[in-house]
Amino acid sequence: MASPRLRRAAATACVVLASVSAAAGTLSVFQIERELSVGAVQLSTTPAREGALDLYVPLVDWGVRFPGAVRLPARLSVDLRTVDRTAAQRLAAGDLPELAHVRDEAADAIAAYIRLLILVTAISALALGGLVALAIRGRVARLSLLLAAAGLTTLACCAAIALLLPPRGEIGDPEYYAHGPDIPAALRTVELATRSSEILSEELNSQLVGLARLIAAPARRNAGAGAPRRLTLASDLHNNLLALPTLERAVDRGPLFFAGDLTASGSPFEAALTRRIARIGSPSVFVTGNHDSDVLARRLAAAGAIVLTERGRLRGDGTYGPVVARVAGLRVAGYSDPFERRRAEGYRDRYDDGPPTTERRRRFADWLEPLVGNVDIVMVHSPGLAKLTVRELRADPPTRPLALLTGHTHRATVATSTNVLELNGGTAGGGGAGNLDENQPFGMAVLTYAAADGFRPLLADIVEIDAHSGAASAQRTPLDLRAPDGDAAAPASDSVRGAKR
């Protein structure tokens, strides 16, 4: 027969277990709704192996999760139940001060929810623990001891919720998820709505497209095989969907060369959001940047884009084709960014925020060396990676023109030397959807070239539009790239426009 001490321990354990079970049950079922200025949200908590903050929109069945934002093994969920139409229109129009107010409202709502959760948890845990204590009191254990166990357990559960459930510290490394089949349509609807924003109105779109078509006019004067052609260079969209319609109209069914940083982290959700870039150009050519990922590259390839890497053209099934691709009469090669994000690493930021190392520059130069003379265009996201290569090409110019198309710096640049062109279109997304306050102009470049008797760059045009003032501009640089033994040699020159990175 069990000893009295063992019976008391077992009885106390039952009371503690009952109180903990009541607290866990309360976490699973308790929820409240709060009205914010932009709509109504529902707050709830679900026990989980890893703590996280979830922001979820049932209306379109997608959400974002911040792992590690909550230290309690539970997911704190904020679900948007209804949307105030007027407030949403103001936010979409760039009313940034209200965004700060909404964040404060959300923080207050979470704090109020946690206070009520602690109160309800205390009542339920103490009640169930007390009932079990009353049921097994008597010869097994004294009632005062069992009630004390219930009270202490309830206090511990409430303290854990108060200390570990509130999101703390920097919230980062989001994980996007979507389940519903209507999410693509919902994303298109959101995009159409945001196109009416004051930041990049249709009027400004028309100005930019008009400039791009004016620049492209030389390519449309003749229909013969030797007529000039054009390609559009863009980069650094950084998820800014507001710029996609403008980019689409400026490309006007011509070839688009996108030199990296299409997204912010390359997550599957962002890939779905920006995948239409594969259909904007005829064709669209892409190399990754440090804000893109291996998953994004695969999905763009599967969607029909020409995704170039140092190993060859990436196919949708993950295999590789030839290193040099034929695009619009040109021989094109591309180099993946060394800091491209990876699915296996949770799309974490791998960029070291410094100039490329000598080793990385040497690796790029060694990769390009056997291609010189057999390729017309080379795409690489970071111009710093090609710095050593450019120095070597200026010292020993190639026999045929070679164009390096880059991005990353958010600065529009045209630089020439004998048979070498460096072209950067700036930032097609104005620095990205989250960086509009930095006043970076929306920009792209248009390269006019001849291809009948080999690649010959003719004109480089930088097109820019200020998102705040609406001022649009185009800067033209005539190109005269000749072979070293030709009639003339192009002097080294540089032309830079744009904003800080």
C-alpha cells in the first residue's frame, strides 16, 4: 500500500496538472475582437512547439509569421476580420503617419488581450484546480495543501503568460504562407487598388512610358533586319508592385533584362507576388541579387523567364542548360549573386554589407575570361563584383563590344571604355515599397543596339521619375565602341545619375 507521503504527492500532482490543463485550454479557446481604425481584428493564442507572432488575413487566406517573436511555446495570432474601406484607401495612398497610429493601436489591442487572457486563465486554472482539490481532499491530503498547490500553479501560469507571451525585441525574418486557391486573384486585386496611389499615379506612369517610347523611336524607324533594336534594363524592384505596371508598359513587349533584387527576401510568397515579371518581357532575362533566393530563381524559370547563373541557364526542374543564351540577337551570360538567399537557411540575409572580397572578384573574373569574345552581354547584380574584371578589360580591351549590365547600387550609371560598356538603370522600385521616404527615383535604362553584323551598342538612355514631385527625365549617352584597331576608340567616360543606395 502506498505511503501517506506518496499519496500526498500524487494528489498534489493531480491538482497541479488540472490547473495547468485549464491554463492550456484557456490559451487554446480564449479570443477577443478589437476595433482598430482600419478594421476589426481577432486575437487568439494556440499552443505550439515554437513561439511565434502570426498576422493572418482570412479574407484572402494568407499571412505572415515571425518565429521567435514570442518566447512562450505558443502562437499569438492577430487575424484581420473586417477592413474599413476608407481607411484602407488612405493607407494605400501612402498616408504614412497613420501607419504608425495603426501599429500603436495593434500594440494596445495585444496588451488588452493579454490582460484579459491572464484574468480568464487565473479564474479557470484556480477553479479547476480547486475542484480537483475538493474532490480528493480528506485522508489523502489536507485541503489547504491542495488549494495552495492550485494557487501557486495558477500564479506560475499567469506569470509565464505575462512575461513570455508579449512580443519583444526586434521582429524580423518573416515567413509568408498562403493556403487558399483565390490568393493570386486577391493579390491582383490589391495591386490594382494600390495603383491609384499618389506615389505613382497613372499620370506619372504615362510620363515615364512616353519617355521610354520616345527613346525607343530609333528602333522603330526601319523594319529591315539591320534596324536598331532595344532592350530594357531594370533592377532592384524590392517588392514594389506599384512599379510593375509602369515597367510593363515601358518594356512594351520588348526584351527585359532584370539584374537582381526583384524581392526583399525571395520567400515563396514574394515569388508568387512578383512572378509576373517573367511575362513582362519578350523574353525576360533574370539574374539573382542578394535579396533574391534559389526558390525565386526556380519559380521564375518555371514561369518562362530566362534565368542565368554562372553554371548555365537554370531550368524549372533545377537542371542547367548552356552558359551562353541567345536573346534578341545577342549572346548573353549571367552570374548569380554570391549572397543569394537559400530556402535551406530560412531565407536569412547573407549579405555582409561591404565591398566584395578580392577572392570573389577574382572568381568572377576567372569565370568571365573564357567567355570574352564569345558573349555580348554579361549580367551581374553587384557592379563591385565586376570591378577587377573591368580594370582588366580596360587594360586589355576585348576585340568585340561587351556590355556589363548591373544593379544593386540604386544609382543609374553609364560608363564606357574601349569596347566595354557598364550600364546600371538604378532602382525600378524607387528603393522598394518600404523605402519610399528615401526619395529614390524610379529608374531604368534602355539600350539601343545593332545586331546584324555583331553586337554594336548605339545609345544608352537613363529614364527616371521622382515619385514625390512627378518630375520625369531622360538622359541619353551616345555610344561609339570600336575595336582597338578600328577607326576610332571610345574614350573612357562615366555618367552617373540617381540616389543613394
